[in-house]
Amino acid sequence: MLLTDLLDIPRLGLVPVVPGTTADRRVRGVYTTDLPDPGRYLDGGELVLTSTTWYRQPRDADVFVAALAGAGVAALVAGTAGIGELPDSLPQACERHGLALFTVGDDVSFAAVTETVLAALAGPARRSPGADLHRGLVTSMASGAGPEGLVDLFARATGVWCAVLSATGRSTAGGVPEVTGHHLDRAHRDALAAGTFPCVQPVPGGGKLSFFPVQSPVARRPPAAYLSAAGDFRDWAPGVADAAAEVCALLTMDLVARQERRRIEERLLRESIDLVREGQADAAEGRLRSLGLDPESPLTTVYVSTTGSPYGGELAAVVLDDVAGQIPGCSAPIAADDAYLMLVPADDEDRTPARIEEAARRLVPLLAHGWAAIGTGSPATGAAGLRRSLDEAHHAHRIARLGSGTVRTATGDDLSSHMLLLASVPDEVRQLYRERLIGVLEQYDAEHHSNLVGTLSAFLDASGSWHRCAAQLHVHVNTLRYRLQRVEQLTGHSLATLRDRVDFCLALSIR
């Protein structure tokens, strides 16, 4: 249908704000959002509905409208209920980007607009699952039924089983019969690797799963959750895919409300951490109690950072959010230096490090060009103990960053390692140190197709045992001696002395 057709529907009450924009654009769907930059969730042709809660300053309007125009949406409908009037910068941005802008009366809800447009798109002979389903979904969420109520209502109305998954793929509500948890995990990882949503992934037995994203209320982060539904959404009855998208939109709205509360918690936690570090124990412990954290019960401090993903360091906050969803009583994650910090109630078995590592590994498809570093302090009580745990986690995180692999971990137990000394040295000094000792060997290996660096590493791992190292490398002892003599000649260091062996060990530890 065309934009002009929408203007001819009296009950919508759409009022053009930006004249002269293209009125013959075709509308292919409806999308409700209050994200500051929703471009990556749009396919083009949508009628976008927004309440403009994302607006803080004039620049925000240009970022929002540019994202819509770049995605090729049909038009923007801005509601004024609760805000009085539109900011002047919004129509100005729409004029610059050639995007049609409408307002809607306070007595017309976005739900009514969505219902009317979807019904018009379906046509008289192809109604969507219907106004009743739409009203039921909205009522269910408003009544506090939560995700479980939404997916149950959706399944009963459409016959399509579905599950709500966390950002890392854990099932948090609903379910898809005949699909095991293992196969759901595999399909979710494949969906992350594919990188586009909605998407369809096969499951054993010839079935398929459709994945829809639940937008994060925080900009620059990946979806906060996913709706996984049985079958290929392209084969569903008319309107079912739109209903699934509406479930996702309602879940996002619920997350937006939570995020507002989270901002207050983040501010209080920052103040608490500052008081802990300043040694103001009574004030710090009082602040922690106001957050629902008991300083007299063991708390574990965690630092997490991520690099190389499309979402940069924001992926670390997603990892910690997932852990907070599993462990009651966690603090909100807050940005700290180049990482995210969170306080976690410790249990008797202290499974926190393992849970965080598992959450990070579930997001490995998003870390194809980078890594996650996790540093964990020892469980501690009281402000003094928490200060020690904070320091431990901070240094453990620095050690983890020096590790190898996609997910790198370190705990307070690793602070007695030489890696702590390396972590305290600036990056450029570490790299210079490694280059002076190992660089000549790497150059020789590249030019002669040899493996002197690997031989040296194996010799040190074997604690200097010639026979054990030769057996490990499957070479004769004389061959090993020749290679290591070449190492000594090229580097000017002797493997016969403990001092030089330590130098080589440290250099090889630097990635």
C-alpha cells in the first residue's frame, strides 16, 4: 500500500508535518522503536512509529532520521503523548533527508496504528492473525505476564511454537518441541555467525528455526535477546511473521523500562566503588546495601573486556548481563577503564568465573576477529575486602589480556605469576622486549621455513631436558642441539644460564 492510502484512513488521524516528501512510497510493514540508531534492524519500506524518548539534543534527531533514511523506510510517525510537542530539530532532519514525517493524535495508540496498517496490508481476504492477537499481546505485557505469557499467547494464536533466548542463546521462556537444547544452541550460534536477522537455520530431522532479534535499549550493542520460532517464517500464514516482530517489539519496550532503572543503579554503584577505593567503609557499605548488595556476604569482582567484534567493547556488557540473568543479586555492569565491571554474589563453590567464561564462549561467533578477556577477584566481604577484590580483578584482567585464544581468563590465583609483571609494563615496552629477543628468530624462520621459535618454546617447556624435548619434537638429540645452537648464535643469549632462559620465557609469553 502507498503512503497516500494511509492518509485516506480517517481513524488513523495521521497529520503530515513535513510537506513535499514523496507520498507515493510503498509501505511494507510497521516497526515501533525508541532506539537512538535503529538502522540495522530495518529492511526498508517500514512505517516507523516512535515516541521520541531517544531525543536528548538536536544532534540526536539527525542520527535517528539518517538511520531511517539510510534503511529506506517509507515514513516516520512521531507520537506526542507525554512530550507535548515535537522537537524542532526532528522535522528539520526529515526535510534534509527527504523522509515523510507524520504525527498522530494523542487518542490514537501506536497499537491501533499497527493493527490498522497490518490489516490493510493483508487485505480483506488475507487477514493477519488479527486484531485480537495484537490486543492480547499488548494486554499480556501490560498485565505483567512477561515473556512467558507473550510466547504462550503467540503459540496458541498462530500454532507456531517459539522460545525467548538470552543474548547468548540461553532459553529463558517458552520452548520449541522436538528441538533439543543442544540443537537450539547450535542453531543460535549459526544465526550469530550469519549476522543478519530475521534468519532461518536448519535443525536435525529436516526442521528449521526462524530467529528474530529483540533490540537492545542501549545503542551500539547486539540484540538483547532473540525469538526462536519453529519453521521458516517465509512459509508462515500471512501476518504471523509480523506478529512475531510485534512480540520482539514488546520485549524491547520492557527492556527500555528496565534500562531506565538500570541507569540509577549504575550511578549508585559507581559512587559505591569510589567510596570503597577512598577507604570510606561505612558510606560505601551503606551505598551497597541501597543497591540490594550485602557487603557482609561474599562478593566477587569481575572485569570483562572484548575487542574485534562489530560491537567493540559493548559486547563485554552483554556477557555480564547474561550472567546477571542467571545469578540473583548481581549489580549492574558499569564501564571501568577499558572494560566492564560487575559485583557478583559468591556461592560456596564460587562458580562465577566458569559462568562468565561460558557466557563469553556462547558469543564466540561475534568475536571472530577479536577476543574476550575476563579477570576475576577473590570473594570478599566488607569494604576493605572488596577493595582487595577490586584490585585483584583489575590486575587479573590485565593478565588475561596477555593470554591467547578467543576467550582469555585469569583469577586472583594468577597474580603470583610472572604475567603480572608483564601486565604492568606498557604495551610498547613489552613488544620491544619481545622483538629484541624473538624477532630475529621469527625472521629466520620465515626466510628458511624453519621452526626455531617452536623449538625454543618446546625446550623451555621441557625444563631444559634434551631427551624429553627431542622426543616431543620427534627429532634426534643432535638435531635439537644444532637448532638450539643456532638460536644462541642468532640471539646472543645462552640457554645454559638460568638468567637467559628466564629472558626467553618472558619474551615468549608476550603475544
